[in-house]
Amino acid sequence: MSDQERAGIEVVIGRIGKPHGIRGEVTLDVRTDEPERRFAPGTTLRAEAPAGADRRPSSLTVARARWHQTTLLVTFEELGDRNAAEAARGTVLYATIALGETPEDPEEYYDHQLVGLDVVDVDGSPLGSVTALVHGSAQDLLAVRTPDGRDALVPFVSALVPEVDLAAGRIVVADRPGLVSPFPDDVADDATEGAGEARS
């Protein structure tokens, strides 16, 4: 087993927002689908302050986490009062995930599990490979690089992505013109331009 495999992969799980109250509790901009798991009491996270910020702790340990309506509020052992909480604003929090670890929900995936997978259509024809998972407020998007070098974004929803087969290293996309494959008119235009360049 390599050192990387033993160490796992580091992922962003949140960013500290404004203080809440006077005892060091902070709001959290959550960047994980498993906040209860990632911010469980006793969990130590790597902390990265924004560029140009004063020296801050390089790690933070969760003392308590609770939901206030739709906002996650977290108390860290190292942030004892409102001033410390205010100073920590903007700090990005990282967790280390073992490469073999999977989300508790079988329908969810970590970004690193998807990046690099082959993308095929429902007939098995190659469409490209996944280069990133783009997290949006409404839905996530698969970034796909096609064999001819184009980049496409595919909404990561079951209607368009009916199958994710990690064991086989592939994702099935219900492709249609304009999704991953170009519109026929675009292909024709490219062919015409190429022919024109060849004649000149």
C-alpha cells in the first residue's frame, strides 16, 4: 500500500462563517453531504486561514455541532469566545478520507471516486472522462472532457446519469445532442470551416 493510500485524500468540508453568540460558536458554510459525520464531536479537522490572515490554528477540534433551522452551528475547542470566532471567519476546513471509504448513502459519492471515470452513453459508446464534480446550489454537475477536447457539464441526476459503476470505472450518461455530443449543426459547421481552411 502506498503512502498516499494510507494517508487517504483530503477534501474540503466547510468554511467558517460569522460568530453566533458570545461563546465562540460559529456558523458554517457546509461543503459536505455528511455534516453529522464530518462534524461529530471530537473530530479534528485541518484548518486553512484565508490568504493574508493573521496566524490561526492549523487544526480545529469539534466540541459541539447543532442545527439552527437550516444553518449548522459548530463550537470548536480552540475558539473560546466571540473574538476568537470572529478571527477564524473564512477559515476553510478539511477532512481526510480513506481512499476506500464510501458515503453512508449508497446513492452518494465522493468527488475523488468520480474523477477519472470513463463516461459512456447507454449503448456503451465512449463519450469522454470525468474531470471534476462541480457543486451547485441547485444540483451537482459532472464535468466531462470529450475525446476531441471539448468540455461538457452534465447535471448529476438519475434521469441523465442512470448508472455509476465504480468497480468497472465508468459512468453511463443518457446523452443527447447538446449535452455531451455536439448538435449536428455544430458538427456540420466545424466540417465546413475545416474544408475552407484546407482550400485556402
